[in-house]
Amino acid sequence: MPVAVSGVIGCAPARLDEDWTRLDPPIPAPDFTLSTLDGEPVTLSAFKGQVVFIEFWATWCGPCRQSTPSLDVLYRKFADAGLQVL
């Protein structure tokens, strides 16, 4: 099953002191299909065995727009190791 790794920046300030609970055992991401910017369908299960970084964002969200260059750097650095950024 694919494992989805998602970065959440959000439009509200994050609490840095918030405790995060690790899921043990990990829960597989549910399969889903969305359209690319070109209108082509992409299904999460098509990336089985790869590391997938998924970020949902909006053009009106300042923090979302600021994260885009970082995602590009992340992808360029780890693409050869199999990282997919959606």
C-alpha cells in the first residue's frame, strides 16, 4: 500500500509546543483519484512503493504560496531517490 506523507502548513499559526502522536502501527493512506492541472486523473495507488509528499493548498493562502519554492527544492533533492510531490 502507498504511504502518504503530507506537509501541513495551513493558514493559521501552528502551535510549536503541540504534542504529535505517532501512529503505531502506521495507518495506510486511503486510495483516491484527483485531476492534475492538465485535467488528467492521478491515483495514489499508482505511486505504490514510492515516497509521496502531498500538499493541498490555495492560491489565496500566503503560507501556501510561500511553501511552493521549498517543495521544489525538496523534490529536486530527493527525486532520484523516488520522492513524488503532488
